[in-house]
Amino acid sequence: MRLNEQVTRSAQAAQAAPLLEASGLTVRFGKVTALDGLDITAPQGKALAILGPNGAGKTTFVRTVATLLRPTSGRLRVRGRDVAADPVAVRRDIGLAGQFAAVEPTMTGRENLEMTARLFGHSSSAARRAAAIVIEQLSLGEVAGRRSGTYSGGQRRRLDLGASLVGAPRLLLLDEPTTGLDPAGRREVWDAVRSLVAGGTDVVLTTHYLDEANELADHVIVIDRGRAIASGPLGDLKASVGHDVIEVAVPDVSLLDAAGQILQRVTSSPPRIDRGSRRASARSAGGAGELRAAIGFLEDAAIPIDEIGLRRPTLDEVFLALTGDRAAGTGDRAAGRSQDRSPQ
Amino acid sequence: MTTTQTIAPIAAIARPSAPPRGARAALEVARRALRKYFRTPGLSVMGVVQSALFLFSFRYVFGGAIQAGPSGYVNYLVPGYVATIVLFTGGGVAVAVAEDRAQGFTARLLSLPVPRYAIVAGRALADSATNAWSILVTAAFGFLFGFRLGGTVPGGLAALGLCLLYAVVFTVVFIVIGLFAPSVQAAQGLSLIAFVFAFISSTYVPAASMPGWLQPFSKYQPITPMVDAVRALILGSGSDVALALAWSALLLAVCTPIAVLRYRSA
């Protein structure tokens, strides 16, 4: 009786607790400090994206949540359970899908799913049921009987995702779920994750693709050098960096610099020039008034306008504003989505 | 946002009432490793072909020029060859372990509510089984290439049993090599160390035929007594058996805890 009460109470505690709660979380590898006193609180019931440049500590954080790494100091609780004190309880609550699709290529999709389900503790018959549901929901039916080594990148990633779901985890951890995938593969994975989120699974994903956070998450934590530098709902984050952006597109690259100078004169902030899309942009505190002024100056200078407007900052711009110079290279790379990082 | 599917059924997956027990998890891990082995012809078929080819070369190519053993070189060679075949095929174990780490499979296992020792136990079970299989196949080739038991059948079976014990010992050693290798290629390279121990021992030629400066290594490293014990058992004697068992126990006692501890950190 008393045991039952305790179980109920601890289950209630887990329900009420934040999804993730890190305080002073530090992870060191020898002299390298990957997480440096990270403080994070993330609520349950939200899809959370952890953003940051390469080397910011994103993967270390996920691996610590997944109990693959032990904190050097500080504390990390997952749904109220301490990762160091009670790793088995945490492992039962999480499903991990990694940067590298960790499925066995010589086994079929179905075999992979059933194996993982049994390793979560399912009986053989329950494992078959769980695998069948995942196959159905992730649209793997056509390929489930084939060895996963023959899958496309997107299919393999979806299978990996499925393997993390067969144990009915309460928290799905996705470490750079689309790194190395082509655009079609990314779309497949995004659709799958979105439908999981819609179905109520808590998701934490790391990414250095800003549009991915935009697509999938409603709560964002930005980390840099092992510390959280911003946290909150996506909309708040954009608002906190403030300022809308005036952006103008011109028909010829040769006009860009002149257009940029005009934007600078109007907004008093340095313009960003994107020669590829023939666009100049600058942060604007003055909104519509500055936009009207910019249009006037451009006409005076006889610079034709393809397109001009006032818009909210993109995540790229938020990201750059938050992380500063160090992230610039990475941020640009993340924005140039065609450059895939090799999974080696 | 476009939502392409309805999702309720994922939520319909029941939550397992308890994590799997260690033995069940170990068997599951072993089953996957065995499937990989037998479904990858490069591992299962080539391993057998390679061991047969080497035996063929020693027996028929070099063998004619080697004088060893009272009853012909084939009867000297085969017991040693069978006892140490895992030193050649076992590199595959180190590579498989390193691959699982590099490709994230180990991380996936470690993120599951599976007892840590079960992951190593499953790996060791599967690899010991495939290495035992190598030994049985190689022994069969030995008979095919002209090896004949000089002593009794029970003696021969005892020798075979000792070889199977070595399969387990070497498996754990190669698991440790795979766990410490910084990359898959390095695992392959590090495994070549085993060749040194196999060649500079009494496996292929008597240690006494080597130059004096090489003899101390040959004499005091574990492979020589392990091989000599197998030969002794075949001839009905028990010499070197205690020493071989002691070496086996020592290697297991050192490598097993290292493997279990090392597996914890993916």
C-alpha cells in the first residue's frame, strides 16, 4: 500500500517536473570543457530545439541527457530524475536517435525495430506490435522487409527515429536529425518529427540548421561555448533581438553597395549584403517610417527596386546577433544549406 | 505547418513494464552480432577461406622445407594452427566493436535500459561462438590436409576443448583492442599485434630453431605454452596445461573488467 502510494507520488512528481532541468551542468573531457555551467529549464509538452554553432556543446548535452556521459559537476534532471543518481529510470524515459543512423544494416527494418523493442523490455509479442505501429506511422511499410543497408538516407533516418520510439519513450532526443541528408530526406524526417510532436511526444532536438528549429520547435535554447545564452519561445527570442529588418532586392549586383549605403544612412545600422540573392538588409528601429525613407532615397539615387519590405528577423539573424563573431562562419554555413557536413 | 499523418497509434504503444533482464538482453545483443556475421559474406565466408588458405600454404608450400615434430610437420603444425587461428580471425571482432562505437550502435545500446554487463556479455558470447566455429572448421581442414591424431580420442577432444577456451580468451582480448582503438582502421592495425605473438612462438616452428635473442620472447609469452599444452593433450600428456590455463585465466581476469568498464563510456 505504502509502496503504491510512493510510486504514485513519484509518478506525479515526474509529471509535474520540468522536462529538462540543468543547473551548473559541467562536462569536461580532460582539459576541454564541453559544458561550462549550463543552466536550462525546459517545460514538458513543448518541442525544444537546442541551437548552437559546432563545438558549442549541443551533442555533449544530448549525450549527458541520454546518460552516455556523466556530469563532471552540477546537476541534470530529466522529468525530475537525476541522470547520475537514477540513470536506469532516465533510460526508460528516453528514446535517442543520433547523428549517425544507428541501425543494423544487415537486418531488415522490422528486425531492427523488434530488436530495439525487446531491449526496451517488451515481450516478443509486444515488440512485434510496437514495430508494426512504428512501421505504419513512419510510412516504412514498403521497405520494412528489406535490409536497412539498402535504404535511402531519409529512410534510414526514419528507421532510426522509429527505433527510438518502440519503447514508448516520454522524451525523444534527436541529435542533429537531418545532418547529411539531401533536401528530400530532410523533408521526410521533418514530417515524421512534426507528426510525433503533434501526437504529444516531447522532443528535444539539436541542430545547427536554423530553419530546422523554425520548422520543428516552439521553444529554443541557444548555447555557445557550453553555456546557455538565450532561452525561450521562438517568437520571444526573435522579439528580444528586437528590431525588424528592412530588406531590398535589386535587379543588378552592381547596385547592391549603393543600396546598402542607403539602408545604412536610413537605419544607422550596418547593412548585410547577399550577392547571391542580390539583397541588402539592415536592422531597423524606426519601422515603417524608415522604410518609406529608404524607398525615397533609392528612387532619388535611381536605383531600381525588385522588392522591398520590412520583416521580422530570421533565425539566422537572431543567431548571429546572439553568438557574435565566433558563430559567423558556422551561421553562414548553416544558412547555405546546400553544404552538407559529411557524417564521417 | 503541414501535418501529414495522424499520430494517435504511436501513443498506443504500451510502455514496457520493466527493463529487460540481463540474460535476455545479452542474448538479444548476441543475436544481432551473429546475424551481422552470418549475413556479411566478407566476415563469415572469407574468414573460413582465409584460415584454410593459410593452413594450405603452411602445410604444402612452406611445410616441405620445415623439419619439426617426430611424426611429420603436418602433425606438428595443425594443433598449433588450430589453437591460434583466432589470433588471425579475431581482428574482425576488434573491427566490429570499433565499428559499433563509430557508427553509434553502441550509443544506442547504452541509451537503452539494458544492464551494462549484458552488452559486453552478448558481444563476447556471439564472438566466442563465431571464433569457436572458425576453430571447428579449421580443425576439419587440418584432417583434410593430412593431420592424424597421434594419441587417443579423449586426448584429442581435451585438446579441442582447450582450443575453444582460447577462443573465448582471445575474443575478450580483441574486444578490448576494439574498445581502445581510436578508429575502425586503427582496430584493424592494432589487431596485427596478435600476429607477432602467433609467429614468434612455437606455433609454426619450434622455438629452439629461432635465433638466441628471440628465444626469451618466444619462450615466455603466453602463446607458446598455450600451443604446447594443446600438442601435449593430443599425445596424452598434461605438460604445460596448467600454465596454459593460468595464462588463460590471467588474460580473462585482466581483460573482462576492462571491457565492462570501457563499454560504459560510449
